[in-house]
Amino acid sequence: MTLLIIGGTGTLGRQIVLQALTKGYQVRCLVRNFRKANFLKEWGVELVYGDLNCPETIPPCLKGITAIIDASTSRATELNSLKKVDWNGKLCLIEAAEAANIQRFIFFSAQNVEQFSNIPLMKLKQGIEMKLKKSHIPYTIFRLTGFYQGLIEQYAIPILENLPIWITNENTSVSYMDTQDIAKFCLRSLQLPQTTNKTFFLSGLKGWVSSDIINLCEQLAGQSAKVQQVPLSILKFISQFFGVFEWGQNISDRLAFVEILNMENNFSKSTFDLYKMFKIDPSEIIQLDDYFLEYFIRLLKRLRDINFEDVQKQKTLII
Ligand SMILES: NC(=O)c1ccc[n+]([C@@H]2O[C@H](COP(=O)([O-])OP(=O)(O)OC[C@H]3O[C@@H](n4cnc5c(N)ncnc54)[C@H](OP(=O)(O)O)[C@@H]3O)[C@@H](O)[C@H]2O)c1
């Protein structure tokens, strides 16, 4: 089976690439910048040039491909790219996949998309889900929760840099996941025919409220956090006023994301069934405490190394 992975340079995409290679799949990545994607080539990936902004570049990338894993999304730093990438680009991709007789198309959406069609990315995700369902391509859709990786920027770094952490006054819990575990589900679905033409709500096993995450980071960093609360009503007003939304960007957007995840939903009771169906032992799943612990250990080691190098340099200068 030859896989085409789109978004291989991204947070989730690179984990999928790594695990796919380990499992022995032939992996091709559609990339728009070979230099940036060079690390994928070093891992053993075949790189092909493609840009979701340029539809004509897409069909040639699909030659000889059995399955597509689309882990791409517009970069929030690129102005006006949302509709071009997450709508126009994806429509072209679906069209090309249908023409190429692709055997499986994996798409990543987000939880609670229906309730947030006022947020452009959510509306586009919902639209692409519908297009896929109407196509003749065997698909699997994963509606994802937030990634552990996003919590570093949201909580760990502000604590370390003594910057404020913005949270809402809601106290509902979110079952975040590590992208390594999401990648596991994604690749397992290729081996399970019963996951074809299905939508799965993927989430971790333990819910976390903001204050618990802050406490954990404070303990690991040995520093206190400066917490700023934004009432949910004000957040709603801000997101309606600006009408924009991209993952992990400015404060109002980030909080809007928290709001999306915080919606009461009923997926948690079926989470264990989902793990069973995918034959993934819940004890294999990376816990948030362990993820943060490893992050802080690596960071402190890095800081120690930098200090050591600085001291050595100073010593050389003194000599
Ligand atoms: N992050 C979350 O918490 C979260 C939550 C729920 C769902 N999701 C979904 O999960 C998926 C993966 O998210 P992520 O956070 O891992 O994404 P990410 O780190 O932002 O990476 C985005 C990827 O898309 C690629 N890309 C952007 N524009 C492109 C274009 N014009 N043509 C080709 N490729 C392009 C990027 O390539 P370059 O490196 O060249 O820019 C990069 O590889 C997305 O569908 C996202 O919506 C994410």
C-alpha cells in the first residue's frame, strides 16, 4: 500500500509519517517547500511538489497511490489562505482522489463542528466532511480533540516566560491527546475495513480543566502562573465580532478553541468502545502528566547544556 500524506511537515502529519514508515508503508508526501520538508526525505519519504493553493499540482501527486491521509490545514500566519486551502484545495483533492480511484481517504475534522458553523474553519470542515460522504471514495473521518502539543504554547511557555495565561471562566474538562496516539488510530484504521465510511470522535481518556494543567506546569516549572480570566460571554462577542478562527493563534481564537472543546458532548462514554474497536490498549496512551514531565526534563537539560557551553566559552575567553 502506498500512502500519500498531505501536511507531513505539520504537528500531526509528521507523527503519521514516522509511524507509517515504521510499519513498512511506502510513503509519499505532498509538500510545497522541499527545503522545509528535507527531514522527511531523510526519514525515507518520497517528496513530491504540490500546493493546495494550486489545484493543477494535485493530480500528478496521486499516481500509484492507494490511500490518502490529509493532515493539512492552512497556516494561520498566511493571510487569506483559509478558504483557499481548507475549502478550494480540499475540493480539488477529493475530485483528484475520486478520479485516481483512491481506496481510502482519511480526513481530520474537529469535535463539535456543527455547533460552531459561525467559525469559518469549522464551517469548512463540516462542508468537506459532507463532500467526502457524498463522494464514491471510501473515507474515514476523525473528529479530533485538542493536541497536547498545543498546550506547551498555551500554558508551559507563558509560565516559563512569566507571561499571562488566558483562560475562560468555564470549568469543563477537555480530554486532550498526544499526536503520536492520534497517528496510531489513523494508521490502524487502514487495517480495519470496518472503519471505512465512518466518522470517529477521538479523544483522550482523562479530562483536564485549565486549573489542573496550570497546577501541573507550575509544579514542573517551579514557578507560579499569572492567570487572566476572560468571561465566556466576552469571548463569544470577540469571536463574533472578528469572525475569524485559526488553530493556536491569538488569544481570542485560542479561547474559542477551548470553547469548542468545552461543549458538553456524549463521546466520552463511547471512548472505551472506540479503543476496543481500534484494538488500542488504553494503557498505551500517553498521559498528559508524562508528556509535560518529559517536556520539562528535556527543556531543563537543554538549558543546562546551554549554560555549560556559555561557561566553557567564558572560561576560554578568560584563559
Ligand atoms: N491542532 C489541533 O489542536 C487540532 C485540533 C483538531 C483538529 N485539528 C486538525 O488536524 C489536522 C492537523 O493539524 P496540525 O495542527 O497538525 O496542522 P499544522 O501543524 O498547522 O500543519 C499544517 C500542515 O498543512 C500544510 N499546508 C498548509 N498549507 C498548505 C498548502 N497550501 N499546500 C500543502 N500543504 C499545506 C503545512 O505545510 P507547510 O509546513 O509547508 O506549511 C503543514 O504540513 C488539521 O486538519 C487540523 O485542522 C487540529
